[in-house]
Amino acid sequence: MLNWLRSPLVAEWASASAVVLVSAMVGDHARAGMNSVQWAGGVAAMLGAVSWAVIVRVWKDQAAE
């Protein structure tokens, strides 16, 4: 029933949306002013979102083997 949630197309769009959403949120908070701890959190969030997007696109499908 929920197999469409695990499809590669949904994973790619979800990861791309996460990158855009996280970058918009971090950018908005940066514009308002952030201290160094908040900057570190923003960088960690961006690295996580970008890592997810890279993993989704690069990682080989284990079921295909």
C-alpha cells in the first residue's frame, strides 16, 4: 500500500525539497542574526540535508543486485 513512499523518485524529490527547505530556514535565521552556536547548528543541518540528497542519488539499490 505504501510502496510508493519507498520509490526512488519520491526519495529524490523529498531529499531535494529538504535541501531547499533547510537552506531557506537557515538563510532566514541568518538574515535575522545568529550567534556562533546557531551558525554551527545551521551548518550541521545543511550538511545533513545535502548528505541525504547525495546518498539518495549515489547509493546503489541493494535490491537490484
